[in-house]
Amino acid sequence: MTKNEKAQEVFFADHQVRFSKETIRSYRMALSQFFSTCEIDYDVIKATHIRSWLASLEDRGLKPRSIHLKLSAVKSFYHYCMEENMIKRNPTATVHTPKKDDSLPYYLTKRQIAELKELTRDDYRDRAIIETLYATGVRVSELLGITLEDVRWETRQIWIRKGKGNKERYVLFTHDCSERLKTYVNLRKKESTYLFCNQRGGQLSRCFVEKRFQYFSQELGFRVTPHTMRHTFAAHLAEKHMPQSYIQELLGHANINSTRIYTRLMEDARKKQYDRYQ
């Protein structure tokens, strides 16, 4: 194990409780990418190396929001190194976070949702996944962690035990979603404690779900990802004038500002509709 790898392992070991699984996953990827690009020991890295790396990410076409997340991982790592006296100077101290992209989230129209449902009509597992993501707005990591015990069939609620930041919440699902889920659970060949399972009865993998969505995108001719479904869920609720605080609660947003973007999105949609009639 290299010097950089040892330092990263100590960093993640000390943050296992504080960081969510999703944060650890994205931070591991960012740090691995950073050190493989710089190819220098962590304790001799300078601000110029970090700025060069950020510039290379920008040249590759990464959005400011993605660059911001990657830099957050590097900043968090070096903040830890300073606290543990592993370095004398923090190379990220003078590196400014790029301005976040203020673009509106991409989401599907109701026609596109109908096309996606039609495409998955004959596959009871895929159809159930689509229906659950669209009806609940859960993150893909949350979807894969749902167990049968978490589903309240009578009241059509799902308990999300560990959402982002290890926060619990309940989400709702529709009658149609309930029927699709029951069909899938009754027809699958493996018994499992998970709502969605693999061929061995274990937890379905994130990679598998993402590959299915890549297939959907190719077949339909428009981009669709599990996170697109989350944006679509929120956008369509905003279209129906659901209060922001309700949408915030269903999405599990800690900050209302994260939810306000969907109201802006609806304002943009209304303006486009108005412009068509002028």
C-alpha cells in the first residue's frame, strides 16, 4: 500500500460514522482520481497541483457542481491531515471553490415517463423499479436499502431507515406502484428480505440498476438515470402546486434551498408556455 493510500484509509476509518455510505463512495473516487493524476505524495502536494487538477476537470467538461464535490473531498482530506499533524501546511487553504452551476435540473416530461413505462411494461422488476423511483422520489441508494419490513402496504408508506446524512423519513407511494411491487415480489424466484433483490436473494447492486437505465436511454433516445426520476418526481409535484415544505420532507432535503430549485423550474416552464402563445 502506498503512502497516499495509507493516509486515505486512516481518513476514511476515522469518518466511517460521520460520513454516509454515499459520501464515502464519492470521496474515495475523488481522492483516488486526484492522487492518480498528481502522482505525488500527499504531504508535498501544493496549491498549484490542486489548481492544475481542477483545470483539467474543467477541460474535460465537468460541470461546476461536480468539480465542487470533488474539491470538497480533497479539502476534507487535507483538513483532517492538518488536525492529525500529518502535514504542516494545508495546500487547499488558498484554493477557492468554483461557483456552482445554477442550471435547472433535468427532468422528464409526462410523455417521456409514459414512454419509459411502456418500454418496461413486460419486465415486472424493471417496471416496479421505475414505478417506485417515480412515485417516491427516493435516491437509488435508498431504494436498494429498502426491506420488505420497511413497506407499510395498508397506508402505502415506505420507511427510509438511512437516508442522506443517516436521516430517517417516510415516503408515500401510489396504488399503481403498490400493484407493481406486489406483482414483482410475488413472481420473483428468490426469497429475500430486500424489496429488490439479485438472483441470490441479496441486495440488488447500484451498478446493475445504472446499467439498466443506460439501456433505457439507448432504447428511448433520451437520457434517463435513477436521479432523473428523483428530479422528475419533485418537478411534477411542483407542477401540481404542492407546498415546498412537503416536497422537502418527501425528498429528505435538510435545507429548503435545495427544494426551491423546483419552484424556479416551474416558473421557467410557465414562461416557456407563455412564450409559445405570444
